[in-house]
Amino acid sequence: MSEEARDAELLEKKRALYREQKELLETFFANGALTEAQFRKSFGDLTEKMGMEDYLRSLENEGRPLT
């Protein structure tokens, strides 16, 4: 496997983990375990710490949902 292919695979795994973590936060929010403020803070922190700002922005610009 080339380095480029390996990098692409790792990036997709990171994005999949990001989507899974967002879904988990949404579940907590939907079940009352998080307030809206807590959800927004946690999701913002997740996005920042995983370096997904550009990914999220690109999805929003394309009008595609994250999940």
C-alpha cells in the first residue's frame, strides 16, 4: 500500500470516528443526558480536538449532513 493510500485510509478512519462520536453526543442530547449548551460545547470541542473544522465546513458548504 502506498503512503498516499495509507494516509487516505487513516483520514477516512478519523472521519468515521468523528461521525460516530457526534452521533453519540446526539444520542446523549436526545435522551436528556446533555443540555443543548453542553451538546454544542462538546461538539465544538470534539471538532477542534480532532482537527475536523475544514471537514465540517466542507460538508456544510455542500449542503450535506454530517451523518
